[in-house]
Amino acid sequence: MLGILDIILLAASLLVTLAIGVYHGVKGRKATPAEYMLGGRAMSPLPLAMSMMVGTISPITIMGNIGEMYAYGTQLWIMDVGLALGMVVVAEMFIPIFYPMHMVSLYQVGRRERW
């Protein structure tokens, strides 16, 4: 059962998240779907790598890793470090190649589609 402090902190974090979303939804500039999907093509490699990592790892994997580490030890954390470093390498090496091609995903390489 959650205590009163837990409920207050949970509600506060949800309200802050909601306030940020409403602020940027009302005051932010209106982006086209292409700008929204591609981030205006202005992201640096670190947020791009973080976005790629979050898109690669499913929530069930994250929850499973927590249980696995609890049961068998913390040696599994090195997989997450390797994944994060690999995504930074991919963002640094491959994104500069695909950026001039105006590719959205690797699936478009064979088809030469444009966004």
C-alpha cells in the first residue's frame, strides 16, 4: 500500500509532466508531421542514441532485467551499458551517412523512399 508521501510524489510528478506537455502544446511552435517525426533534423548524437535505445528496448525487457538482477546478481547491467555505447557509436557513424539521403529508417535504404 502506498503511503501519503508516495501518493503526493506520484501526483506531483504526473502534474509536472502534464504541465510540461500542456505548455509546449499551447505555446510551442506548430510543427508539420515530418518535423515532429524527425525532430526537425536537429538532434545531437546523444539524444538520438537515447531515443534509439528506448525504441529498441521493450518495457518488458526492462522489467525482466530488474527481476533477473534481483535474483541472480547485478552482472546483467553491463548489457545495458554496452547497448547504450553501441547506440552512440551507431548515431556517430551511421547517422551522418543516412542524413544526406533524407532517410527516416533503415528499411528505406533498399526502396530509396523520401519522407
